Amino acid sequence: MKTLHSILPFSLVVMSVAGCSGDAGVSSAQSTPQPTKSVAESAEKATVQPVAEAVEFIAPALTADEIRAGWISLFDGRSLFGWDVPTVTNWHVEDGTIVADSGEISLLLTPFQFDDFELRCSFHVAEGGNSGIFLRTAQNSSNPEKDTYELNICDSHPTHKTGSLVGRFVAENVPAVEGAWHDFRVLCKGPVIQVWLDEKQIVDFTDSSDAIRLAGRIGLQMNQGRSAFRNVFIRPLSLKPLLDGKDTAGWNVVPGSKSEFNVIDGLLHVSNGPGFLETNGTFGDFVLKVEARVNGDGLNGGVFFRAKQGTEKAPSHGYEFQLHNGFKGGDRTKPADSGTGAIFRRIAARYVVANDHEFFTAVLVAQGDRLASWVNGYQVVNWQDTRSPNDNPREGRRLDPGHISLQGHDPTTNLDFRSIEIHPLLPPR
């Protein structure tokens, strides 16, 4: 493919969210695949629109070890939630697969740019078709030789057949794939890109060109004929621990905190409250992976980010990544207090995945004004902060780096953190 059609803005649905963590409620925005003419109004204007119908929950096909390793699903099996969906193509979900078979050439894109990652994806392209998986794609991509790495799926391409990186690398002796399901595994780390087709390595490419790309969006392409995708999983790489399992080195208790933060048997135990333990360092755009356990029914905690330095009078002014597994009336689509993975008082989790008394793994991606989260591999939030800028994320949009802060919510707090890891992301471009 030589040119890419422009990708239209993703659509948003706004819903009101209630909670109990201290700041006044505001409305929130969650993406939905139905196209609209414009994005939703900013949260501070409290515009409320009907909430999209809940989608059937299907647990990702990931093992417990894969979830702990940070694998997350980019496709929930039922909707295009979490993607930026172009309206020029009939991208839709059919029999548990992402499908496009009519309209203009386009890309279904993640809102985020990943740098180092491992990707797995099953694909099916009709005979005579042309498709691809786009890696590290620029915001406004037009040239596959400079703006992306296009992993081609086209047995009849004149120069770069299936498995090749268009304009960059020609894969040789690759069997035909059209008309049947196959699996790609892709490893992108620094300048190195490696690809396996059905468990056989077909690409080992190191980019030393002037057009090297170290970060970008993930895209699924419809170029010609019917394209289908399923089992789309990604694992962000290069995360570094913020906890060492021995002590709280690198962290400080915010003055005035009543919470207790103790390392016991390799776990950071948080009890009592209110209070906060915050990192010495600050982080802006990042991937954060948290393994935690709530040791009580319906107890409350949180991980604050992009937070101003805490003081006794203002302990933690930041976005709050909620930890609360309660839900109403036996319905996990109705979180009792925004739900684990929520951005508290901004956007509720669409499903309460985790259980009290059990360790869960939550992944948060924060890049610019886009925030998304996964719990045990399942995406629960996709939100864009469209509020006016403010140094305090409780009052408006904050893009500047801030502290990571662990919350002891109240005297009943009883949390364990097994692991907290982070990887700073390159800014979007």
C-alpha cells in the first residue's frame, strides 16, 4: 500500500460517575465504536448522554502467568471498544472476530503509541486480498517506508509478499496464507523487529535507516478483500520495578498520613488511613503494571498518578486509578464505587473483573490526554480527558509529569501490593 486514508476521530459516549474519594463528581467519557460527527463535550461541562449498552464479558484467552507478565487484550471479542475506528470502512465484529470487507482502505488503530512490545494476532485474509498489521505507526501516516512498519499480508504483492515489512524488508520462503487462519507473533525492541508466522521465524530485521521508528500506534489494515482478526494481544516491554520487595526505598509517606505502609514477606501491605505513599520520582506518559490484592469485602484503595507532591493539607492531587472490586445487585457491569481500573470520578470501569481476596493484575496506559486500563487482561476503560488544562487533575486535564501515589483510603484499608512496575513512554508524534 502506497497511501493511507485519513483516520477519522474516534467517537465518545459521556456518562456520569459517582464515588466517595473526596472530590466533587464530574462527567466522564468512554469510547464506543459508533461514529459521531464530533467528540463529546469536555467533562467539566457535565454533558450527559445515554450510556452505550453493556457488552457481554468474555475473559481473554490468557493464562495466569501471561496476565502476570503484563499481557493485555486489544479486542474484547464482542466490540471495537478501545480502538479508533475509521468510518470510511465497515469495521465491525462478526462471530467473535474483527472484520472489514467493504469501503475505503483504512486502518483500525490503537489510541496509544507503544515502543517496545510483543504482539500476538490471528488473521484471515480472503484469497486475492491485501491486508496488514501496522507497527509503530505515526499519528498521520502516509508512507509505509517512513511512517510505520507495515507487516504485509498479501501473497500476490509484486515486491513485498506476506511477512515482509513494506519498503523495508523482504521476507523469503514464506508459505501462502490467504484463505485460512494463521498466527503472527511480533517482537519490537529498539531497532530490532522479529516476526514469527505460525511459530516459524520469518523476519529478523534491525533498522539502521534514517526512517527508524521507535514508537507508534498499532493498526489493523483493510486494503482489498475481506480481512479478519482475532486474539489480538500485546505485552508492553521494558517495565522497571518501583518496589523491591524489601523496603519502601524510593518512596515517601506524605506528611499527615495515618496509613501504615509495611513490607511483609515481600509484599507491600497498606493498612489504616487515610494516607499516601508517593514516589520520589515523577512520571508523565507511561505504562504502569500493578499486582494487588484487596483483603476484605468491598474495601477501597487507589493508585494516584501525575499527582502534585503531597502535603498535609493537600495529600494527593492527581488522577486516581481506582482499586475497588464491589458491584451492585450481583451485576459486574454496575460497579459499586467506579470499579477497579476506573479513573475515579472521571470514568467508571465498564466491568468489575477482579475479586476481593485474590491477586489481580491491572495495567494502565497514560499518554497525553488518553488513558486506558485493563484488569486481568480485559480492557475496562478507554477515556480522553477533554477538560481545560489544570495543574491539579481533580480540577482539569494535566499532562505534566507527577508522582505515583498509593492510597490508604480509611481505617478499614487492607491492601497488598505484590508488584508495581512502570515504563515511561515516548511522547505521541
